[in-house]
Amino acid sequence: MNNKHTLAAKSLIKNNPLFFFGVSALIGCILLNFGIFRDYAFTDSYEFIWLADVSPIFQHEFIRGGRPLYGLLNQFTFGTLCDSISSLKWIRFIGLLGSVLFSIQIFKFLLKLKLKPFESALFSFLMLSIPSFTIFIGWSATYQIPWSLSISFFAGLILMKALEDKKINILKCLIALALVIISLSLYQSAGTAFLIPFIFTAVVSNQFEKRTLIQLLVFLGISLILYFIVFKINLYYLKVEALGRSQLNIIKFPFRYLLFYVRELKTILKVSGIILGSHLFLIIGYITFIGFFVKQKIANKNYFVIFFLLFVLPLSYLPNLVADQVWKCSRTVAPAAISVLFYQFYFLKQLSQSNKVIKYVSLLLAISVLTVGFINQNMYISDIQHREYKALRKAFEKIPLDNTKNIIFIIPNPDFLKENGYYSDYYSDEFIRISSSKEWASSPLLNQIQKEKSKLNSIQKSYVPNHSYEVRTINDPAINTNNSIIINLNELLKKEFSK
């Protein structure tokens, strides 16, 4: 009887692989990122949830940054869907759902490339533990990025079909073009995910045509030009200036293109080990990355395929390479990080087919990547952000709703947690960081807490702050404290993180 049930279950899974992977990935992703259901906001989100309700030009900042659709979504998510910091967990859950949807797309495509269901499932789920997705899921301000990746990836599938025939299907190309522009309007760095199907196909087949590369370059160029035209039209129509990060700097492009192989690639190779076990993960990353290209060369001396697989990595990071301002962070490198992870995964997959020891070592590495990804989310993001929010909320709630005194925030340095010995390292502005080190974060947090307090007490329908505020650092000169409330965030956070 048990054998019959087992066979029936296996048959059910075999006939419905997408459904079972989707359910498993959703459950697994929730377990991997359970900390996102705690109360916190995380840097920009403090500003978003306050300004979405009170600022008539809330969307302008996103339009100035080249993300008009993101601004439109934020008006709804932060202005209508969520009315408290506690409710931001549901925006993070939307990011988690988008990440799972994208992993299902990857899983389905890998099955199409004839990878085994277990291999396809393992890679597609491993991808969810890399730092890029940890941020997408753990930060309510990045919920749109996995959806943007999904749209662009779908565009890549359509484009691939359009380019298969000798006569290019113009209609499919136009559909793909429209989807990529939508993706770029949500988050520029995710717009190049349409390259991923071509990269994966080249890895598995070990073949790639020069004609296809030229077509991809033309398509990418047209996409970015049309997107930039739409961006400029929006700026002109609203009569606003572009943000520095959305300005172009073509002069630095060649240098940044080469720099990618030194700076961004080094971080990507570590997979999830950007903080914990960083040196060991980097060594393993280099071995698997170089090993992949050596094995590809041995299997097929097609140097153009090797050239393409190396050349395309910074190309997938192109929106950042041509921007005037660039930040080294996990959220901007997703297409390149996914591609490099597949190179590493495919190399170990090939070795595992002929060597059982490597097979077990590879599975151990996969478990390590997932474990460190779990730590990155639940210890290095959500726990820190929740503890910070809890400490500040407790202090801010003591301020009377009718306060008219000037409020002086003494904010900590960005490296506060490391400087005070609570943690030994950090990464970018994403992991092991505190939100209140940003000079623009404390005031909206206070206003939002006061707004929630006024609703709870049913004192007034719409909270309007009556106080002015200043932001200072601990190293600033002595200040006039007459008729002021001083809130030393350094002391509040030291008390919380010393527990």
C-alpha cells in the first residue's frame, strides 16, 4: 500500500513539476526569509510611508530617478495599501512572491534546456539565497525589482523566439521591446534580465552565433535609447530635473566596463558569502568560475562562446555602467549575479556526473549557500532593522502629539555597529547597517510613529506635525538646546544592541 502511495506521489510530481516546484519554492522562501514578517521599515521605506500620504509631489522623485512606474506603484503600496510601519511586511511579502515567480520562470526554462527536474529546482531555489534576492525580499523599498526581472526575462523568451527564424518576427520584437522598457521604468538594473535566456542557452549548448550577439546589442541599444527618450519627456512634462544617478556619463563607460571584472565580479563570485566566510567563498567562487571556462574550452574549442559568456556579464550591468553615479551594492547586479551563479552551478553539475565525491561536496556547498543566505536575511537585515525600529519607536512615542519644540536628532555614523564592536563587518548600505544613520530617515520615522499614535488614540483624523527638527552627528560642534528636545540616537542604539 505504501509503495502504491509513493508511486502515485512520484507520478503526480512528474506530471505537475511547475506546480510542485512553485509550492515548494514558496514555502522554502518563506522559511528562508521568515524575519521579514517582523516590524521594521529600512532606510528609504521610512520616508516613503510618510511622504506617500502627505506629499503632492511624492511621485516626482521616482520620475526624476527614471523609475516612473515604480513611483506610480509606490503611491498605491505606501499611500493606500499600507498605513503603518507594521503593515510594510506585506509589501516585503509582495517582493517575496515576485522572487518566487521569477524562480518558477527560471525552473521552467531550465527544464526546456533538458536539465533534470532536481537540477533545475536546486538552481532556481539557490538563486533566491544570493544577496540580490535577500535584499529584494528583506527591504520593502525593493519589492518591485523581482517583478521587473520577471517582466524582462519574459521579454527575453519572446525575443528568443523572434530571432529563431531567418526572417525576424518584428511583432514579437516590438512586444519584447515594450516589456523591457516597462522593466527599465520599474528598476533600470533589472531591465537587462532579457539576456539571461540567451546566456543559459549558450552555457548548455556551448554554442552561440555572432549574428545573435549583434542582434542583442542592437535590441539593447534601441531599448535604452527609447527608455531614455521617455524619461526625458517625463522630465520636460513635469518640469523637474533628473537626479544625479539617472544622468548619463558615457566617458567613464570603457573604464567601468573593465572595472566590472575587478570590483563587481569579485563580490558576485562569493555567492551568499559576502560577510560570513567571505574569503573561503571567494576562493571557491574563483575555482568554479575559472573551472567553468576551462571545461567549456575543453568540451568545444569555440572561443566565441567563451568570449560571449565573459563579455555579456558587464553588458548585463550596462544601465549602471553608463550612469553618472554608481553604487556598489547587491540590488543592482542581479542579472550578472544570476548568470555567474549558473556558470558555477553548471561546472559543478558536470563534474558531479562522473564523480560521487564532487557530487556530495556540491550538495554541501549548496546547503552552505542557503544557510548563509538565511543568516544574511534574518540576522544581518531583519533582526538589526527590527531592533533599531523597536528602540527608536519606544523613545519617539514619548514625545507629545502637540509638541511644538524643536527636535534635535543626534544620528550615528553609518559604521555605528562595527565601530562599537557589535558586528565585525558590513556590506554596502544593505547588510549590517542601521537606517537612522541617514540624515533624512529620523524625521519621517518620528512623524509616522506620531501619526499611528494619533490614530490609535483617536485624537485627530489627520496628524500634522507642529515641530521643526535638526539633524546632527555626535562630532558636530555644541548646539543651542533652548526650547529643544534632544534625541541622541547613539545612546538609544547602544542600549538596544548591548542587550
